[in-house]
Amino acid sequence: MRITDWPAAERPREKLLERGAGALSDAELLAIFLRTGVTGMSAVDLARQLLADFGGLRPLLEAHREEFCRGKGLGDAKYVQLQAVLEMARRHLAESLQRTDALCSPGAVRDYLSAQLRHRRREVFCCLYLDSQHRVIAFEELFEGTLNAASVYPREVVQAALQRSAAAVILAHNHPSGVSEPSQADIWITERLTQALELVDIKVLDHMIVGEGEALSFAEQGLL
């Protein structure tokens, strides 16, 4: 049966318009993105099959181009469309964060950093530069390491913060393993960076580790 033959309340597009995107399942959201199915499969059936093949929505969204394009009903056109959607989401989060006090919007900071780092397969160390009102000046990836480590140089972090006239920073890096608990090396480099930045009157407000679940905050854990 085609989706157009379904009761209106069960069609993904009509359901979204009536109840909002949050009411839709992963398969229904993906079906709207796909727009059409393939021979013998509706868009929803195809979406369910793709979610099963990829192991869920997130692995599908983060798949490399070659892997993504091997999926039934997918290809370069869908890959390009998906990348554009994901980038628009990241830019929306960035613009939302820039209009607020970062300390008053911990959820926005977490969402933004997670969107930037969660899909990365190598460890990346980043810095969110803030002005004296804790508004975002810029976000920058400073160091990229292997799957389990990144070499972080305090001098370069200090220089980058001074170049942007930052009054404060939020440090961040990802754990490709998915485990967000800080290692001893994470704690040590945070202490070194805090000391180095204090010498030039720049405060480290937090250090967040992005893993599989909610990003871990050093400030909330009492590690700063």
C-alpha cells in the first residue's frame, strides 16, 4: 500500500504538520527526507530497512559517502542533501549560541559542541572563545590526534585566545570511544591550560568531553 493510501493521521508529513516533528519515529522522519520509496517498498518501509542495515539513525547520518551511497535508494544526491541539512543544523546551533550568555545556556553549549564533535572518528581538541560578557566570539579546532589521544600545546592555546581578545574560554574535546569520563591526561592538561591562561587573565569556564551520551562538564564534576 502506498503512503498516500494510508489514513491521513498516519502519514508522516501530515502527522508532522498536525503534531510536530517530535511525534515522529526515526523511520517516519527518515521517510520524509527520502520522499519516495523503491519498487515494492514505501518510503517508510525503506526507511525502516535502512535503519536496520545501518544500525540506527545516527550511524546512517554519520556514514561516510561510500558507505552511505551503498544503501538502498540512496546515492550522491541524497548524500549531498543530507550533508546540507546537517550543516544547516550546526550553523543554527552556532547562531543560537552566539546570541546568548554561554554560562546561562549550558544546554545550548552542550548541543553545539556535541553537533561539532560527536561524529568525529579522531580525537579533536577545540576551544570556544568568549568575551567579557561570556558571549561567543568564535569556535576553533586546535589539535587533532589519533583515535585515542591529541597533543595539546598550552602556548598555542594561549596565543589563539589572545589573538581573539578572549576574556574566557570553554575547552572541549571528543572521545571517539564514546566514553565521556575524563582520563588522568585530560585532568592534567586542563590544569596546565587553566594555569597558562590565568597568566594572561583569561579564565577557563569549563572543559567538556563529548562522548556517546550527554557531554561531561568538568565544572559540574568539580574538576575546575
